[in-house]
Amino acid sequence: MKTLILTEKPSVARDFAKALNVNGKRDGYLESDNYVLTWAVGHLVELFEPEAYDAKWAKWDLATLPIIPDEFRYRPIQQSASQLKAICAQLGRPEIDKLVI
């Protein structure tokens, strides 16, 4: 079994890798026999714009404020979508039995 460590940014993951002797570099993560290290790159997701919930929220109007949808929806930020995909892939691995954030 392996521990997945999710860090704030790549440099923090490299520091953890050095301390834990993790040398296996992969696409979006580092791996050893005991650890998988991956990282965020700033924000990974963003909220949908108000008009995506309801057309009446496309223009701000005091009559429609506050804008609070029944359920908030998120989408990947385009610049970080590949790293989000790498993180999700690690979370889905059956040999991961611990997560450290």
C-alpha cells in the first residue's frame, strides 16, 4: 500500500521527495515503493459564472441579488486541467490507502 501526499506546489513536492527519498518522476507526480507525491498549481477549479446557472443572472440587478444557486458547480481551470487530471488519477489508484494534504 502507498501514501499519497498532495502538496501546494511542485517545489514543496520536491522537498518532500528529497526528505522521503522518492526518486521516480512521472507525468504530474513522483513515486516510490511507499509514496506518491503530487501537487496543485495554484487553483485547480473555479466556480461557474452566474449566467451558467440562470440567464437572469447574466446582468447584475439589485432585484436578483444575492446570487446564490441551489448547488454550486465547479469546472477545471484550463491552465491547470492536466494537473487536476493527474491528481484525480492518483486518487483513484487502488494501492493508495492514505492521503496526506
